[in-house]
Amino acid sequence: MTDGEGDGGSDRGGGFARILANTAWLLGGKGVGALLSIVYLAIVTRTLGVADFGRFALILSAAQAIKTLVSFESWQIIVRYGQDHLKAADAIAGGHALNRLARFCIMVDLASAIVGCALAAAVTLAFGPMMDLSRDMAINAILFCAAMLLTIRSTPMGLLRLFDRFDAGALAETMVPIGRMIGALLILATGPSIGGFLLAWAGAELLCAVSYWWLALRAGRGRMGSWRAGRTLDARGENAGLIGFLTATNLQATLSSLGQQVAVLFIGIFVGPTGAGLYRLANQLSQSLTKISGLLSRSIFVELARTRSQDGTDELRHLFRRTNRLALIAGGVIILLILLIGRPLLGLIAGPDFLPAYPVLLVLGVAASIELVGVSYRPLLMATDGARLSLWITLGATLLMFALMAALLPLYGTIGAAFASLASSAMMFAMMGWASRRLLRR
């Protein structure tokens, strides 16, 4: 790969090439995951049925919502501030500073996990009956939430991306679908149940976290200084604006991901587990077809942070324009795929009982494709000086989705929730695009 050194002209293609190469590594891991997910999703839906799959979906969404609410995107902190430590004139001092930054992120991740476990217990026991969850199922949900929260992998993910080891990160990510596949087959053989599948999903999270840490520590050997160098809290003074950036990334990740998880919970409360299961399945399939947006976003953020640190604004503009063109083509292709294979794929995976989810899949697929077309907007704002503006736009789009959901759910059910998500995505795309171009002109 190009190392980013040299004049601006020689690296113009290098930054975009690195985005493509890193996204290809991520896509390789996700490609394996997508194939396996079709199989294990078919096992879960066909063995549990619509109603029990709905309960399973409610537990997964509650766990993901709580994790999103309390977790910090520490990988973005490692990438954003670690660039300066890696290129420090004194490599030893820079390594020690990077180590303190990593320890600070680990401390934040652990603290948020503990808070999340307490929140999971309170929410699940209080609202479990409203979502038709028995007490035993609620306890299983709490244990699953704890497993999701305590298997910390955001910090090692950031270290691998900082060191440009997207290949190792892709390998670690494949442990989730591999673990779920093995677990689903074991549960299928021993007797399908919601608790059994939750145990398999938790085991997959643990396997992925262990893989991430092992690979990150190997990649960082000799580059991260000493784990005993200085105090962990010294990282606050060594990285200007760290706390503000930490808060912005947490709130933005919370607002971005919470909407979809809360939508499933709202549907479970207002429509019931069956409606929640249909929405969750449609959303999962639409996100699978547009998975490239999340992968591109991660690669783009890393490269924009590097370009901001090493090159000028002209290089930033050039890279931004090229990624925009790529995202526009990918978004159009995804919409065509949903129109052509969406319904047959839904029937093949889940069976005829889940075909009523196709209109929801279509609307959510269009919403996800809009997000894909604007995939470079948020990384640009987060990698430069627009983190606060990006946060306000995300807040506005999330509030719009909740307001429309409250109005449309009682009238139109799950399809109303899907249109609320579409309107939110369209607003986010328009406002993020305006903010990005405004920032580059300035």
C-alpha cells in the first residue's frame, strides 16, 4: 500500500486506492459473514417461527440499543489522535502516548459496559412483560446484554485500523458469523430455543473480541510503548479536545444506531412480537444488501483523518469527490438488487410466513441506499472540525424519525415505521451533504 509520503500529486490516487483496498478487506470478511448469515438466519426463522423469532428479535434489539446508548466509538478516538503519535519525532515518546490513549479508551469502554449491564437489568425487568417476555426470557436477555457489553472490541479495532491492518480486522470480524453458524447448528441438533440461540450469539461475540485483541496486540508490538508508561488519565492532556470528541462520537453513534433498535422495540410494544420480527428481518436483510456503506464509512474516516493530518485541503476535497462518485454508483446498484431479488431472497431465507415483510424490506432498502450515497459526509465532518454540526444533524434526523413513527405506527403498523426511517434518512442525507460542502468551501 502507499504509505502517504511524498508530494500531494503522487498521493492523490494513493488515498483513494487505500480506501478501496481497505474496503475490499472488510468486504471479504463481510462476504463470508453474509453467506453464513443467510444460513443461520434461515435456521433461526424456520425453527422459531414468526412469534418466537419476534421475541428473539426484541431481545437482540434491546441489547443492541443499550450497547449503543452507553458505548463510545473508541476506535474513532484511536484513529483520530493516534495519527499524531505515530508520526511523532520521538518514536518512543509517541509510542508511550499512544499506549496511554489506548488505556484511556479501555477504561472508558469498561466503565460504559458496567453502566450498560445495570441499565439492561432495569429495562428488561421493567418492560419485559410489555413485550411479551417471560421472567426466564428476561433473565436470558440480561445475560445476553452483559455478554454484548463486556466483550470489548472497539479499542483493538481502532488499533488495527490505525496500523492499516484492515486485513486482520476483517479476519476478526468473521468470527461473529462463524461463531453464530456453529452455534446455530449445535442448537438445531440439540433442540431449538430462544435461550439456546442467545447463548450461541453471545459465544460468537466473545470469540470475535478475543480475536481482535490477539491480532491488535500482535500488530502493535514495538509500536505502542509500555503499558506502564505514565498515568492513563494523562491522555486527556496529551490529546487536545479528547473529551469533546469522545462525547460527540458517543452521542452520534447512539443517535445513528439507536433509531433502528428502538423502532423494533416500539413495534413490539404497539404491534406485538410478530410485527417486530417482520420489521427486524426486513431491516436485517436491507442492511445486509447495503453493508458496503458501513464498510466504506470506516475506510473513508481512516483515510480522511490521515489526509487531514499529513496533506492539505486540496487533497481532502479531491478524495471527498472521488468517494462521493463511488458511493452514488453503489447506491444505485443496491436499489436495483432489492427490486430484483428482494422478494425471492426473503422467501428463500425465512419461508412464506415472512413474505409480508417484503414491502417493509423495499422501503428500508431505499432508506439504506440513501445513506450509502451519502456515506462520505459524516466521516469528513468527524475527521475535521465538523463533529458538533454532524451531531446536531443526527439528532434532528433521529427526532424526526421518532415523531413520524409515533404518528404512523398506530395508523399503518410496520410499514409506517419503515416510511419514518426513509424520511429520516432523506433528511440526514440532505443536511450532511450541505454541511460537508460548506466545510470544504470554508
